[in-house]
Amino acid sequence: MGMDEHTNPQQYPAPPANPPYAGFDPAPQPHRRPKGRRPGALLAACALVAAVVGGGSAALVGELTGGGTGSAAHSTPVQNASLKGSGVSAVASAVSPSIVEIKASTGAGQSTGSGVIITGDGEVVTNNHVVAGADTVQVSLKDGSTKTGTVVGTDPGKDLALVKLKDAKGLKAATLGDSSRLVVGDQVVAIGSPEGLTGTVTSGIVSALNRDVTVSKEQGRGQGQRQQQRGLPQWPFEFGGNQYNGDTGSDKTTYKAIQTDAALNPGNSGGALINMNGEIIGINSAMYAPGGQGGGSGESAGSVGLGFAIPVNTLKADLAKLRAGGTNA
């Protein structure tokens, strides 16, 4: 039977006078805490629990927002140090200074696209199809200033290029993330210069991973190309055996892309796809625009939420080659 809560404790028999075994304390004393320290001890315990729970929560949030599916051996990505707060506005504020507009002139016309500053002394990553055929380019920074850039290296096979800005120092470099941690449904932000509207921010999710996207390696067929004659193809690419936005030509390359529904438009090429930690996880490279046979014209084209980006891990693996002059393969 359970003890009645009204039972007088004095009714219970006292411990035996002769303890049955050595060490038995016939009158055990309750554990005493120093007076006046219980609230402090409780606060310390709460702080310890909060630290443990907080650390666990941070790791979990990092795993989820980073899109990780790996084991605990995967460390949480290093967050962009300039990211203050959370949400799209925080990401835009932190990363926008690292995104530039690029204008490249060639014999085929002028190509307008975007780029990502990756070093403080002016290394800028963009798409090969934005600068193909150009030796020098004009680059507009977030503060409105313009610098001349030299194409250091290109890799048409991966649709990547590296531009070096002249007399640049103290620029804000973007933080490169880990695209292997992405999962479908992760929220992302895109920043670029669609139609010359520098610093345009859009947002969406990762719609799919490892999409086989084919783009042209030929000069003048790039997504960023702005043709003067109405109706000529712009931003051509192939997906699923079909051509979109025009003819990619015979010289083309295929890569595994991140698919996103963040709005991408002409001029977003070479800009950034960013996770909610403020890290670059992709270089925007292709988008589908409806209208017209085989693709859209400048009047009818627009984003319908089918955009593609080159994973940033592809870029990181290619940087040494780009800095050494790239390849024409």
C-alpha cells in the first residue's frame, strides 16, 4: 500500500540501535546546500542546459539549412560573417556587395551578365558564355563604380570563367559554400543583373539536383547575349533532349546543374545562387523563357521558374585551372 500523505512520520519505528552491517548510518542526514546559493546553482544549471540545447539546435539548423544528408562527421558550414539576422533580406544585404554586372564586347555584339567577387583584390567568377571571345570587360560594382576586367581563364567545358579587375583592393569577397549539402526544398536566393537591373534579388527553392543541362561553347550564343535583331535566339540550352531559347549549335557542353524556381532572367548568367547561410552554392547559368519557336524573344521572354545553376563545388574544383589560364577543351 502506498503511504498516506497525512501519516505522521513519527509513527514509523526508529532504526535499530545496533546497525545490521558496518557503515550503516542509523540517522542519515539529508544533503544540505549552502543557504542562499540554490537560485544561483539553478541558474547555472539552466545556463548549462541552454548551452547544450543551443549547440545541438545550431548543429541541426546548420544541417537542415545546409541541405546535408551526411553523417555527423560533416561539419556545419561556416556562415558568412557579414550575415546579420535571417531571411532573404539578411542574405541580400550580406551578399549583394559581392555581386557585379559584366559587359563584354566582341565581334558578335555585347554580352551582359553577372559575376561573383571571390577575392578582395578583384577575382570575379562568371559564366564562360558571358565573356566568350572578349579580352577585356567592363564590370560595375555595387557602389556604382566601374572597373576594367581582364579575362584570366575560361573553361567552356564547365561554362565557367575567371575575370581579374584592374586596380582593385578591399572588395567584399563572397563566401563559397558546399553544394553537396543541398537537398531538394532548400530555400535559396538569386542575385544578379537581369536586363541590366543591377543587384536584383529573387528567391525560391532548390527544385531538383543533378539535372543534365547542355549549353553552347560557341562565342555569341550565350544566355547573357543581347541581340540587336528582334527574334534572334537568346540564352539557348538543352535539357531532356530538347532545345530551349534557340539553337545551342554544334559545339556544346553538358554539366550537372542545380534546378531552382528562383526567378532568373537574361543578365542573371554568372550571378549567384545563395543558401540561407549567406554562402554561394551555385553560379546561375541557364533559364527557360517561353514564347516563339525554339525560345523567346526579348519581348516575350521571362522567367517561369525553370532556372539552372552550376554547383559551387564544380567551381571550387576548377579554380586552380581558371587561375592558370583555363582550357579551351
